[in-house]
Amino acid sequence: MDKCIKVTKQSKVDMQRKTLIATFDYELFFGKKWGTVELSIFRTTRNLLPILKSTGATVVFFVDAGMLLYYFKESPSIHNKLCDHLLLLRDQGHRIDFHLHPNWYARLNGLGRNGKEPVFYHEFVEEYSDQDLKRYFKQAYNHLFNVLKPSSNMSPIIAFRAAAWSYTPQHLVSEILTNLNIPIDSSVCPGISLDWAKMDFTNSPTSSAWSYSGGPESKDDNGPLIEAPIASTTIPRRLRLKDYLSRANNLKRWENSADGQGYATSNSKFLSKLSMVKSLILNHPIALDSDRMLPETFEYLASKWCKIANTSFAVSVGHNKFLSNNTIDLISYMSQKDWIIRHDNWKLVHEAFSKEEKA
Ligand SMILES: [Zn+2]
């Protein structure tokens, strides 16, 4: 209890410092090799925890509750290990929030696409009926909620992240989130679009938070939900190039111990070279990504975001399955640069929102 009081005082004093809300999607890979919980989640997270502890950073894990449901049904022993792990993360001061991939629903209900294993697909919400979708969200949310063994001093789940690429069109889920009493969504990266994923945030507002009801991509002054976008903007080409060369030449830094394989398109070296060249020429905005950015690039983008969004915080995205030595360096670098890395700064999202509403 003492600890909680100290933390609250501390964060009030520190309100003026720039804040990073570091989030990590807690899930497995998609594709033919989806990997194991042991290597893609537990081992990588084990490498991350010491640096979080030593810098006093607390982060958000967006847990794929569909994965939990799947293991609950298919392998109770893995499910129990996952539950223990989540409680451990929470005991260490981190937040557990809600993430959900549609593919598990198909798997759980014996539905396949083209007669193939459903877990191998990144499925889209539009492939399900409204009724199925609502049922799945409710079931997954309730399961995660119960796993967290809620007690009176526990914060409820307050934020959701859509499974990128799968939640198109995203407005299908806004009503569901309202009904589940989840006030914050953190799924949008302003300015970013992915053709093959049918994801398009090119016209999303560049602001630290906004409300919506129809869909998280667009502002709606009367919307019940708050969008806390993942910070995104363009960065100088020299930093882009440096990142790319570092990944190509300093494999040890980017090595991770996960055993799954990314969704097919990211595995082609040719495609990744091509997309690098394309991004250098076109200088598209990129998301604040703790998996694939050098610490200095990350800090540059986060600071630039704060300026353009006129805010003191930036939300970043990462994945347990992609955690590498670079992620660890990055947390330490941000702390040295005097950023506060705290999940309880979700409350800044609310504040920024009410300020914007007044303006
Ligand atoms: Zn995901």
C-alpha cells in the first residue's frame, strides 16, 4: 500500500517531464510457425523485466485474450503458466490490457477457411457476423478479467488494442468496447497505411487523443471512446538508413529468442529490402516501434510526436515475440534521456482529451 501512495505522489511531481507509455502486444506469431509460449513469450519477457525493474519503468502488456481462451481449452497446463505469468507481471507493477486476434475464435469453434487450419490465418472481423463478434469479445474479455483475479484494489482493464490488419473495418468493434466499459483504444497510427492489410490511417488526426464512436480512425466530438494513437511521424532519411544498416549488420543486437515466424509477408528479404528502399524514397510516417528502431531514432520520433501533437506523452508499440537486446537498450536510453516510462500515465490520455475538448 505504501508503495502505491509514493508512486502517485511521484507521478504528480513529474507531470511536466515527457512520458512514454510503452506497450507490448503479448501474443504469438501468425503463419505456419506460430511458435511456443515458452520461447516467444516467457523467455523474451524474462530478458526484459530486469531493465524495467532497474529503471523503475512500468509498461502495458496488451494480452491476446483469444490465445488465453485457446490454451484454456487445448492445454490447461500452458494456460495456467500464462495466468501465473500475467499475475507476476502485474505484481511487478505492469498493466494488463485487452488485445484480441480473431483467428482464435475460428479455431475454438472449429471454423476453417478453405478447409485449412484457422490458426494459420490472420482473419478479419468482417468475416464474422455481428453476433459472433460480440460473443467472442465478451467471452475473451470475461476470461482475461477472471484470470486477473480482480480484487478491490485492482484497476480494471481500461484499454484495448485492435489486432492490426485484422480489425478492418474497425468501427465494428466500437460498440462492443462501449458495452464492455473499456474507455481507451490504442490502435491507430496516424498517417500510416498498409495496402495488403486494408489498414488506412492516412487521414487520422495527429493529436494525442480524441474521442470517437463510429470508428477509431476519425474524430467524433461526442464519441464515448478515447483513441490514444500510437505515436507516428516521418523521420530523417539518415536515421532510417542507420536503422536498416544496424539491423543488417548488428544481428546480435536484434537477435531474439522467440521460435515463431512472422506473418508471411515480413519474411521475404527481398520484400523487406524493397520496402526499405521505398520508405527511404517516399519518407512515409512510421510508428513508434520499440522492436525495430534504434534507441536514438525512437527518441527522435517520440520527441517529434510530442511537438506535433502538442502533448507530453507518446504511446509506443512493441511485441513480446520480437523483444531483442535492442528493446532493452532502448528502455535504458529513454530513461537516461529523462523520459518517464509509466503505464499509469494512461490518465494523461484522459487529461489531454479533456483539454482538447475544451479548446
Ligand atoms: Zn496482435
